[in-house]
Amino acid sequence: MDHFLYRDGALFAEDVPVAEIAAAVGTPFYVYSTATLLRHFQAFDEALEEMDHLVCYAMKANSNQAVLRTLAQAGAGMDVVSEGEYRRARAAGVSGDKIVFSGVGKTDREIRVALEGGIRQFNVESEPEMEVLNAVALELGKVAPITIRVNPDVDAKTHEKIATGKSENKFGIPIARAREVYAMAAGLTGLKIVGIDVHIGSQLVDLAPFEQAYRKVAELTEQLRADGHTISRLDLGGGLGIPYERSNEAPPLPSQYGAMVQRVLGHLGCEIEIEPGRLIAGNAGLLVSEVIYVKSGEGRDFLILDAAMNDLIRPAMYEAYHEIVPVIEAAAGSEKQPYDIVGPVCETGDTFAKQRDMVPLVAGDLVAFRSAGAYGAVMASEYNSRPLIPEVMVHGDQFAVIRARPTFDEMINRDTIPEWLEAHSVP
């Protein structure tokens, strides 16, 4: 469920007409619903209420400060994968003891920043990383709390670019070697083992792969405890999917996921950490765009929008589906017709949908891409020297710009001209 609904034929974001936001900030733009963000966080929090747990929002989905602060004030921890995300989390008011640091390529600088600033745990991905973490911790006179990420070799049955739990993926340590690696970690005095980490992929629409992986983790927990290790936390990652194509997908609910976790892992008495990102932020956002032209081609018509692949890259990168709806509903009974829905960037890949059935639209009409709150703005670029688009947050009947569109001068002036070119400046 989200809070983007039609009222008297007009699309609203909570209690604000989307067209009103468009008139105020211009198109294209992202808009996020506070109520939806909170509802989705609370759904996970309540799903695990029978267990000691922490829901750590995966910031890579959407790292705007207003989004982070909204979730932090509701009690969320944060899952970060870079120094920049760590600093964003701290700037949003998240204490270090609620930040989990994931990622396969943590640098010694990133490790140092997190150890000095405070950290709940590092999810270690490899033996070399473990050795660097130990060395930095000893240098700083600290002990780094760690889990070790195990790769359970489970097929998540998701898009190959977002699968992370198979043996050929770059993530984690093969579960068959886990006892050996934990023994190595126990011998490093700068580290403190606190648990196990696992994450098998993103946009999963079936609980079976989760359960298969978690059963392997349960077995490993018993083995590691028998080896003398303290395993008090299980970081289960994220990955629960959302219904991008609402007519075809029915992903499990957080409550169903929580019941499965309780059934498979509850007997271990561990604190459970989960790291949802997409499910919290995805359906909490829209991308709103204006039709520039309607173009008739050879055997097909094109809707040319002012949003482009640099604003929302998921369709170009993943062949991802987003439902696209008019901001003003067509009259009842209006017949639909197929359009290729494209942006203005000079690449054939700048295509959002092919032969998508839509009500007839004309230049100046507004459309909204649903389920655009995750992996939209954070993956955007200034390709074709197109400025990053604004982000807007709605709270009831209020809205605010939470990231402004830069001017062209601001964008251009970030470049620096070397001295040898200054002497030959263009008139």
C-alpha cells in the first residue's frame, strides 16, 4: 500500500495534489510520502516484535537526509556501504551503535572513520578485509565488533545483476569455509565476533530461498557455538521484493517473512537484524514527468517525456518495469493505445517502456512513475549535462523540497579549468 491515490480524478501524494507540486518545482521531480515510509518501516518492526531485533534501513535505496531522519526518528538503524553513507547516517542523527557497515570493498580510511565515529558492527566479506580491520582497530586502540558474511550458495531467483548469494557472486565467504575463517578471526585481538551475516539478493518474491539460506545459517550457528564462538546476532540482510507490476506480482508480506524467521531461527535466541531498503522506500516515491511531444513513428507512437534514463536508470539497466500513470485520470471508458515511452537523451536505451497501453496523452500532460522511491534518485546522474532533479517530501497536506535542482551555472562551475588553459580563454 502507498499514499498516492486519485481523488476526483487527480493524483494526490497524501493530501497534496501532485499537479500542485509540479507547478511549484517544475518537472521532472521525485516525491516521497512520509506516511508510506513510516508504514513500511513499522510493518517490518512489528513483524519481528516477538524477537529481539533491529531494522537497519539499507541506505543505498534512498539516502536523502529527510528520508533518513524520518526513519531514524521512528527507531530505525542504518545499513551503510561507504564512508559517504556512514557520514550521511550520522548527519541524520543516527548513533554509531545503530549503524551496520556492509560492502565488499571497505578501505582502511572507511574503517578508521567508522571505528572513530562509532559502529554497531562490520559485516566482514573476506579474510584480507578482516586483517585490515584488525590492523586499523589495533592502531586505534579499539576492538571492532564483526559478523562474517557467509555465502550460502542459494539461488535467490531474481535478476542476475542483483543476486548476491550464489557461489559465483562476489559477496561473502563460502559457507563451507566459515568455521575455518571464524577460527582465524578469533585469533585476531582487534576483533570481537558477535554474529553471522547473510544476504542472498534483492527483489525476492518468494520466501523459499530465504528459508533455505536461513536454515544453513541456523546449522552454522550451532556449529560455531560448539567451536566456542559467541554468536549473539544474526544479520539476515534484506531483499524482500515489492510489486512493481501490480497485476502480476504478489511478494510475501513482512508479517509472513517475520513468521518464517521466527520459525526457522527463533530457537537460537539471537538478536535479529534485517536490512530492508527497497520495500521501505520503493513504493514511497513517484517520479513525475511531463510529456514534451507525442510523436508518430513507423507503426508506433512515442511519448517523449522530460525525464530521462539519467533520472531513472532502472529500466535501461535492469529492463525494470515501472507502472506509469497519468496525473489527471482520463474520462471513464477512455480507450487505451500502445506507446513507446521514452526520454530525450540521445540513446536508444533511454526507453522506459515499449508498447505500453496508456490512455491518450498530449504535450503538457503529467505522468507519474510508481514505485520510484528506491534506486531512483540515488542512481541518477548528470549525463547529457542534465541537472539532477529535485526531491520533494510530503507530510500530510505539506510538502517541501528536500534536494533542490541545481542551476546550470552551479553544475558547470563544479569543473575547474587548469592554468595552461586560462591563458587561452575563449572570448
